[in-house]
Amino acid sequence: MEAEVHILFSSDYYEICDFRCLCNECTRSKTEYNEHLSLCITRSGNFYYNAFRASLDTHTGSVLISKPGYDYTVSHPGEAPDECTIIIFKKAFYEDIAEQLQLKAHWFFTNKDIQSLLLKSSPQLEQLHYSLLQAARQLSPDKLEMDSIVMEILEEVLSRFTNYEMPQVLPARLKKHHLVTIEKAKKYLSENLSKNISLEELARHCCISPFHFSRIYKIFTGYPVYQYLQLMRLKHAEMLLSTALPVADIAFQSGFNSIDYFSSAFKKQYKVSPTTFRTSQKKTAGFHK
């Protein structure tokens, strides 16, 4: 399998890779050996990850988590090559996290018959992923910011193991016609988070009718598009609350046109006001110091 792989950022315990498949045909890769714990977030395209009796249908909206020590192959059901962000955790970090989670009898890390799992993404995880790429593409990325976002992504992924359900398998015809639609929509939402976006505007950007777009977006993501965007905005605001920005500025930068509405939406999601959340974050940071 031909691919371009660029390391966007490397730390003491992980690497962030930009993976771009260059295959022009529907082919199956040679058998490869996975040496590291990795998280693969698919930005575009579709592929099957085949490992130990499992064939996982991976595309936008899914996160592939793989443990080290197993063989795998990759195959492509469609014509569009895939593009992914892969977070590869180094051996020492994996051993540390595996030891901690095994102490809690974590079923994924203790079951040797499970090499990899497909997890359903969330608006919060999508926003963290977008923030990670934005930070990694800076001329000189802030190391602590990168580490913090990666840890948040890992914690968000691990939380998905509670009451785990395999993501719904989408019909091949639906993927063929609308994977690109959903990819374009997510990219547009991420890049215009602070703007007042209408359904008509978003559907027009994706070259589809508003009614049809609304239906397929919910099928792919599990959320109505407005709720999806709202959760992305709230996650963005949560991250900004760790900075010195005034709460009013955070509200407007996150796409809320009213401070009262922002405070109400934030409290509904996080059970505390933005100001209380910020104070608790500062106390936690002070405790860790």
C-alpha cells in the first residue's frame, strides 16, 4: 500500500502523524505488524482494518484504537483514498496506561482476543481533533498545549469504552454518495465555528437540499446538525476557559451571540456556570503544582 506519512509533532510519549493513502485501486495491503498503541481518526475516505477475525469499517465519525502485538491488513472498498490523523503512543507510555487500566480490570486492555476496536466519535472529540491539528501546524507548537489536547483526546476515547456499542454499519450506497458530504460539512463547521451558520448555508456548501442534508447528517453522526454544532462550540469554550480570556470574549469566539445564552447552555452541559468551571480548573491546576 502506497502512502505519505508526515510526523506533525513528536513528544516524549507520542507522535502525531498525518497519513495520506496514495492507492489508486481497491487493494489489500500486505500484512503488517502493529508495534504501538495507536488512535486513528479518519478525516476522509473509507477503509477496512482487518485484524484477528475482525474487519472494522473505518470512515469519518469513527476512531480506531489498536493495541500493540498483532498483525493487520488494510483494504479499500471505494475509490477515494483515506486521510487520517494517527496518534502513536510510545512503548513506555503504553505500558504505564495498560498497567493502570489493568488494575481496574479494563476489558479492552486485559482481553488478549481483542486487538482493535472501532469507536463512535463525538462532537467534543471532533473539536479536540480540530484543535490538535491547528496547534500542530503552528510554526513552533506549544508543547504543553499539545500534550494537554492529546491527553483529553485519550480520556475522551477511553470514556467511550463504558457501555461500549459497535458503531452502526452504514450501507455501502450511502457511504458512496454521502461520505464526502459529511466530510465537507464537518470541515465547514469547524472552520466557521464562531459564525451564525444556517441550515440552508451549510446544505448549499455541500450541494444538497436542506431536508436531505439534515436527515443524512443525523444518520452519520447520531446528532441533529444544530446539536452537533452546539456541542462543538461548548467544547471549544471549555478549552478557552483555561486561558485568561474574559468569559464574554469566549462566548462570542465560540459562536454564541448572547452571554446569557452561553452561560445557560454551558451550565446545562457541564452542570456548573462558566465562571465556576474556570475557578475549579484553576484550583485543580494549583493542586497539581
